[in-house]
Amino acid sequence: MGKGVKVAVVGGVFAVMIGGAGYGAYNIVSALDGGGGGSAGAAETRRSGPPDKEEVRETADAFLGAWEKGQAAEAASYTNNAADAGVLLTAYGEEARIARVDITPGVPRGATVPFTVKATVSLDGVSKPLRYTSALTVVRGQTTGRALVDWEPSVVHPDLRDGDTLVTEESAQPPIEAVDRDGTVLTREKYPSLGGPVLDTLREKYGDKAGGSPAVELSIRHATDEADTPLLTLAEGEPGKLRTTLSAEVQAAAEKAVQAYPESSVVALKPSTGEVLAVANNRDDGFNAAFQGQVAPGSTMKIITAAMLIDNGVTSMNGPAPCTDTATWQSQTFKNLTGMEPNEGATLANSFLRSCNTAFIKLIDEKPVDDASLTREAQERFGLGRDDWKTGIASFDGSVPASGGPDRAANAIGQGQVQMNPLNMASVTATAVTGAFRQPYLVSPELDGRQLAQAKGLPSETSAQLKEMMRLTATQGTAQQAMSGLGGDIGAKTGSAEVDGNATSDSWFTGFRNDVAAAAMAQQGGHGGDAAGPIVAAVLRAGG
């Protein structure tokens, strides 16, 4: 080594000290969190505890400075996941064609540093400015004690998730101008729930059929099967007009209603046609749970169970359905909601409107009901659980598997192995009140010639009884409070679904008003009338 260079071993790590080292620091050579580069020279010994203000500032400046210069590997070395960070930061400059990056850090909030990015995106001689804000958080490296940027794709852009990347290219599909059933333009700015899950998917599926021409865009390419999310348009394509079945008025009401309840979703449709009028979600994860959720629907499932009991001749609306304190099915004891008074002389209508669990569990033991009876009813009468719905976007068709043991009883009250979403339950209500299964859809099948699912629907006498029991529930039963004030022909069914590990049940509610059916869920929202009920009522008020 040259003059003035001293060698030392610090904590078992080979270190080099530069002569005349007025900074009193060793340059430690080590395999560090995040891949080993960057600010290794700042450490004398392995530190612990949260990074201090100076470390936060230095780490943020180093990371943002390297990123700004296009030094992807160098910037990645200041994170606690250099491999993943390096891939995305490299794509930022190469596949996304983002250059002339200027990053301005804001005032730190503890260990979090907000920043503003200004840059230019260019392709084939066309350039557009890009501006957005994001934030990073500095943490202590678990193995080395270095202060490092806690890596998340959202550091690079707030809309990025794990596995996503950025690309700038001609769009795979031309842009669309989605309009509602009356020609009103539907934008993600006015109707946020329609963003990625609906509008982007419609573009991906129908862009080439709507008559437009492709654009050149900076987009997020998702790791999942989701459609690309456009971020910036460099060259405008010609949007094609795509007519949907949605109603702007009902959609606006749905958007507003879900905002009052976290983790909530709602769907509204026309029972006479199956046309979807609204789909809205208020979820942190951006998931379209309204169409794709797969969770237990609670006592809203009793609509299907009641239909099965009537169709199998077990009982009828005015027939016996005793409501007892408890019901035991193959060694498992089921109870009703706290405070429900038993009624040994109850009819099916009375047990339905009060949502008595034990009445339904006792009746599924009657012949000819077997383990597959509920499954057959769901599939053959309500069109559920056959994986054949073609709504126009991704959707889940529900699942009611044939179950033995305690799950046979649990399925009957919407627990066990049953899985549904608001789209499914809105369709269940539509089938119940019309007697006909009409597969829900968001885009007319005439556009692409797809075949909608078919099912035989319900006997007229069964449908009439279900509709009357739902009317009674809305006017005298568990749905009365939520549905109060609604005029016209109304009916409803409440539900609350217990989920393992959650102290509060999921809130479910489905109802109809004239020729509109709707269903909502609010995860951990409590009883059916607490959260989902007001959502459905607001949507029915707008559409009915």
C-alpha cells in the first residue's frame, strides 16, 4: 500500500484507513445490506436504533443523487434490496425512456423524505415532461447497521406495486372513451372506482373493437394479468367510443356511498336485463372486490338456501321453520345473533326476516336435502359456481361447493366454504325477484359475440315467495332501518359473515327497489345494516 495508508481490522472486517484521515473514519469493505456499495465509508462500527436526522439526510441525498444521474446500480446500493431496486431503476431509464431527471427533496418527516421528480420522457423524437411526487423512508440495515432506503417500488413512482415495471411504447390497444348507457363520458377522475379495474381492462379487451388508433404512452406494466396503467401520453391516439351498461347517476351514488365505509364494495344491476348499472370499491389495495372478491356472504346466502328448501318441498314461506336458541349439526353447535328471541312456532318467512340461523340449519337435515342440494340450487337455478360468466371484465362467479360434515350447515347460512362477492349477490337478488337468471354484464355481448351464461331460473311460485320474504325483511325485519324512506317495491336481506382472526364480522346487504338490485359488503363493517345496508340504500335511492 502507498504511503499514509494504514490497515486495520475493525470488528473482524478488513478496513483501510487513508493517511491524513482528519475525518477519523475507516473505509470498511463488507457485504452490506443492499448489495455492498454506496456509503460504506460512513460507518466506524455497526450502529443500532433508528437512523438519526443526519443519516436520513445523507442516505436520501446519496440515493436520490445517484438516481438523478442515471446510476441505477449505485442508487440501488443505498437500499435494503439492491437486486429489486436495480432492476426497476434500470428500467426507469431504459424501457421507460425517462431522462433529464431532476429530484428535489422536501422537508423530512422523521425518517420519511418526500421528494418531487421532474423529468422528460422521449420516444421516436417525441418528448413530454413528467412530474410527480413520492417519498422514501430510511431504516437501519438489519445485518450491517447501515442507514438504507427501505425499498418499495412506490419509491420510484407512487402507483408502482411489487413486480411492476415502467415502459414507454406504442400502446397495445387504442385508447377508449367509455360512456354510460346514455352517452355520458366516464372518466377515472370523476369516477375513481372505474380506474384500473374497469376502464383499463375495458381498453385492453375492447380497444381494437371500439374504432380507435394506438397512442404512445408511459405506462405501468403490472406483474399480474391486469391491463397496463397509462401514466403519460406522448402521442395521442384516437380514442374509440365504447358504450357500457353503466349509469353515470347510479355510479356517482355508488362512489359516494362506499367512501363512508372502509374496505367496502357495491354492485347495482337491472334484474330485467342483467345490465350492470354501477360498480364501486373503497379499498386500500385497489382490488375490484365488487366483481372479483371471494369471501363468505353471511346470511344473504339464506336467499339461496330458502329457495332450495322450497324447491325441495321441505317447507314454504308460510310453512314451519322453528327458531331455537341453538342448533347442533354433526357435533357443531350453531347460535343466532345475540338477543334474538327463540320462536318454536316460526314460519320460514318469520325466520328469514329475523335472519334466524338455527331455523335454516335444522331444515337442511330434512329429506330429500343432501350434501349437494345447495350446490345444485346455486348452479342450476342461480347460475353460480360454474366459472362461465362473461361480464366484459374479470369476475368471479361465486362458489357453493358440495360439503359434508359441519360445513353443510355452515354453507346454508353463508359461512363454511361458500364464497361470493357483491356482483354475485346482486345477481342472486335479481334472480329471486324475477325468477329468471340473467347473467350480469358490463359491455353488450353483441360487441364481441360472446355467449352469456345460462341457467334455468326459479319456479314462479318459489320466486314469488322469495320476493315477498325480502319485502317483509325490508319493511318489518333486519333490513327495516337501512331501507326506511325508500318508496316503490322494495325488499332486502341482511348478512354478517364471521372471518377467522377478525374481531368484527363482515357486513353484507342485498336489496331491490323496482327494477334495480344491489349488493354491498364492508369487510369488518359489523352487522349487515351497519355498513353495507346504507350503501345499498343509497344506490337504490339513486337508481330505483
